[in-house]
Amino acid sequence: MADEDVQKELEQLRAENARLKSHRTGQISLRVSEKGGVSVYGLGRFPVTLYQEQWEKLLAHTQEIRAFIADNRDRLKKKT
């Protein structure tokens, strides 16, 4: 490979690396998984994937989950 080609590829890789790093700024994104589940990205290292019925069941208990977190806030840890 010529030096010009190496430099061009290096610039492309740096641009792609910067793009990928900027995507991890705590933003949450949703995707449909290969198996048809809903995957939530941006919460941690790995996505959280549940099927539609599971999400609906979980979301139906939103108030209960929030109350549980509030009641146990002193025992819960925060990820830093």
C-alpha cells in the first residue's frame, strides 16, 4: 500500500471511531432484534432485549417499579 492509501484509510478509521464514540453518549436507542424482540441500547454494556408482550407487561407496572425504587433508594446503588 502506498503512504497516501494508508493515510486515507487511517483518516477514515479515525472518523468512524469518533462517530462510534459519540453514539455512546448515554443516548438510548431501540432496535428490533433478529428474533423479533425489542432491544434497548445505551443502558449498559449490552442491550436489554425483551419480546413485545414482556415490554407491555413491564410497562404496565411502571408506577409500582418507581415506588419500589423510591422506597428502597437508600439500599440501591447508582452506577457511576
